[in-house]
Amino acid sequence: MTKNINKSLQYYLSIFIVANAISLSSFGAMAQTIVDENAEAIDFEQCKETLAITAEEKGVSVNLIQTEIPRLKQIPKVLEYDRNQPEFVQTFPSYYSKRVNDWRIDKGKAALKEHDEFLKELTRRFGIPGHYLLAFWGLETNFGNYKGKMSTLDSLATLACDPRRSEYFTGELILALKLMERESLNKEQMIGSWAGAMGHTQFMPTAYMKYAIDGDDDGKIDLWNSEKDALASAANFLANLGWKPGLRWGREVTLPEAFDYSTLGSDKKEISHWTAMALTKTNGQSLGESSIPSKLIIPAGHQGPAFLVYHNFDVILRWNNSEFYGIAVGQLANRILGNDELSKALPDLPSYSVSQMANMQRKLNALGIDVGGADGIIGPATRSGISQFQAKHGLVADGFPSKETYTAIMNTQ
């Protein structure tokens, strides 16, 4: 391959000397492009050779290795998605309204009726109420309406040959190949997200191999075409993640007018603690006296709804580690079951860019409030820092970057 590259360069050099029609800088750019493109092709082909060796070491059959690995293709779009950083920080109202909508609620209610007996059987077997399984299904693939369009093997190979997370995706690719053998799948069947998630419930190969089960008793596990396999697998997955039967995910709560937001933190408190602080159910009834650990979450600041979340909320986050996602699953499950919508309206919040949030973090650090690195992500450290600033400057210390708070931070000398 190196000889071929050199011959290409010599060819273009001869054209330059004879015709003298292009500038040296243009030639240099052209030559570099040729080298880069060939190097990229070489890297992926060399990576495939390494993947073949690893696959054999991990027990993938030689026949499958010889058949499938040479057919692997690099998908540049996958790397674009992997590198893509959001330009704007998504607010909870924006996230929530796009996911817990009338279409998903109506579709979920219809699915609850359609799969009634099967869902009840899954609840008896695994302890997971059916409306939660439907909420996951609805959020992951719109109840199977969109399962992704990319080749799972090609996507995983592309990411395995990229240094950023090579070890993780190499492992997922190996398991995807083993999955092909176990379930007699072919490459064309294995279609999913750009990151390799598959089927109705968007399982990565690891989850597919460990937790996917045969829900329709046909002797095989097909998360692409069997709704029962997908729902049963989701129930088995959640049970193994530690779901506690009989315990809800959480609930929306009402805060007293004089609530001290500076007491918010990551530590869980007993429900009795929140009752003593005058939190109530949205209908005004007492939360009661209970030792169940719970955490208060205010995803849209003091103007938005508040949620008290329990152990099973943490289990949801083990499926997708996003508090917005966790609340969306819980609330969609509630709505599918027929419960009312949120009692408190979602506020109209400012939309910040990632760079604006990073600038705010840098300013807080400069003011002596340590929020860690300036990555533009509003995590626990940043929320704590915002809350400290708010308390010091007479603002509601909810740890949320409202327009008033952001302006105050950036204008403080």
C-alpha cells in the first residue's frame, strides 16, 4: 500500500514538473489528501485484522470471523455522531414535552390493553408493572416504530477502530458476533442505532447476551421482530438491575412557599424528613411517616415541578443515566396508567449554549466558588455552586441558572 501511495505522489509530481500548471501549495494539499485518505483506509483495514485476532481469542468461530470481519465497513457518519456535542443545553421543559406527549400516552394505553395478560404475567414473574415496561418501550423506539437504520456490526466496528472508546466497543462487537451465532442472525437483520443499540428496547450486545430472553416461547430471542421477547427482556433486565417490586419510581410533590432550597443535595432523606419540611402530595395530602429513602429533584428550578424519587428511580438511571430520562419514564408510565398530568405547569426557560454555561462556570470559579472544570454541563457541582451564589446574593437558592441568576453571575465583579 505504501508503494502505491508513493507511485501516486510521483505521478502527480511528474504532472507538476511537465505542465507547471499548479502551484506548489496546491500540489502539497492534493498530495496530503491522498496520503490521509489512504492512511484512513489502511488504519481501518489493519484494525479489522486486529479485530479478527481478538475475536478468535474470545471464542468466536473461525468460520464467522472469516465470513463477517472482511465485510465490515467503516461508517464516517457514526464518528460524526460520536463527536457531536450539543450546541445548546436542553432544558427539562423542552426534553419532557417532546417525550411525554399525547401520541405516546395514547399509544401506550392501547398497548396496555393489547398486551394486558402478558404484561400481568411479566409482573408476576419479575415484579415490574407493565406500564413501566411500556414507558421504556415508548421512549426507546416509539413502541417499535423506529429501531434505527444502521448496521450494528459496521457501527460497532467503526467505533472499535476509533481510539476514543476502542476497548468498550471492541467488546460489544465481539458479543454481537457471538449473538449472531447464538441466535442464527445475519448481518442484514442486525440494524440499530449509530452506537450499536438494537431492537424494540435498544439493547447493546452486552445487555442482549446477558438479559434478553424468549418471551413468546418460539425457541429463539428476537428483539427486532418479537414484541413479547422485547418486553420480557426489559422486565428481566430491570429485575437484574435491582428493581424493587411494589415501590413506585417517585412522585410529583408540592413544596411550601417558604421552602429552603439551599437544603437541596444529593443525599437521600427519609420520607418523614420531607413531611416535616411541609412537603405534600400534589392533592395536598400528607406524604406520611416512612423511612423509605428519597431524594428531591427540581429539574426546572423553583418555578417548575418538584419530584421526590425513590430507589426504582435509580434503577431507571442504570438503564439511561439522565434524570430527565428517569422522570420521563416515570411520568409516561403514570400517564399510560391513566394518572393526571403534572400539576405544575412547565415554565418557559431560557435556552443557553454550551459555551455560555462554560463561561458561567469559569466565572463562578473566578468568584471563589469551586464548580470544577468548565465543560458547559450543569452537574451536581455546578448546581451547588449556583446555589451558593444565589444564597449569597438574595436569590432563590434552587441551584438553577435562571436568566436572573445567569445575568447576576456574569455581572458580578
